[in-house]
Amino acid sequence: MVTDCLFCKIAANEIPAELVYETERTLAFRDVNPQAPTHVLVITKAHHADAAALAEADEGLADEVVKTAHAVAVREGTAESGYRLVFNTGPAAGQTVPHVHCHVLGGRDLGWPPG
Ligand code: AMP
């Protein structure tokens, strides 16, 4: 755990969040500032800074994050109509929390390209 990391604190239950799904190594909770009817963040319980670090992480962890994201979409009822997974990675992408998180967005027509 990184002590000053917001999402590490959520994973450690030190900061409240609305949890929606959990696996051994991942956690899914609602975004506080939702951009769609379904807006859930999937994080790794262990600290990894971003998608680049996730790609270098333990065997199967990136796979587990994507599987958790899909399980969230199924539970939220957006799997059939469609959903979007987003990993903002680095400053140009607007990443504001330096702990890897996958946005699961759905429940409306999301459009493309994003704004
Ligand atoms: P990003 O800009 O990709 O780094 O996304 C960070 C996301 O975390 C934003 O969509 C925020 O609304 C969300 N966020 C920040 N603090 C919290 C929190 N305490 N609980 C849930 N979501 C949060």
C-alpha cells in the first residue's frame, strides 16, 4: 500500500466507496463524479501506478482487471447494449489518480470519438 494514495486507501477500506464487485486482486466501485448512468472504476488492490505498470505486473493481473470490468458491465445490465473501458494513462490522457483504474462506462449512447 502507498500511504498517500487515494485508491490504496479505498482498497484498504480507509476511505468509503460504493463497492459493486470484488475479486481476489481487484475491486470495483462507483465513480464519485459519474459521466454515464454506469460509471464504475476497477482497480487493482495492490498499487500499480498506471496501465503501463499493470502491463508489467504479476501474471494475469491485467486479465483479471478486464474480466472484472466485464463482470461489472454484466451486473449493471450494459453488457448487451454496449460499454466502454478507459484507462487514462499519464498527463496527456488526463489521469488524475496515479493508481491504475479502468473506467467502465455504459447505460447511454457514449458516442465516438470521445470529447
Ligand atoms: P482519471 O481522471 O482517469 O485519473 O480518473 C479518476 C477518477 O476517479 C475520476 O473520474 C474521479 O471522479 C474519480 N474519483 C476521485 N475520487 C474518488 C473517490 N473517492 N471515489 C470514487 N471515485 C473517485
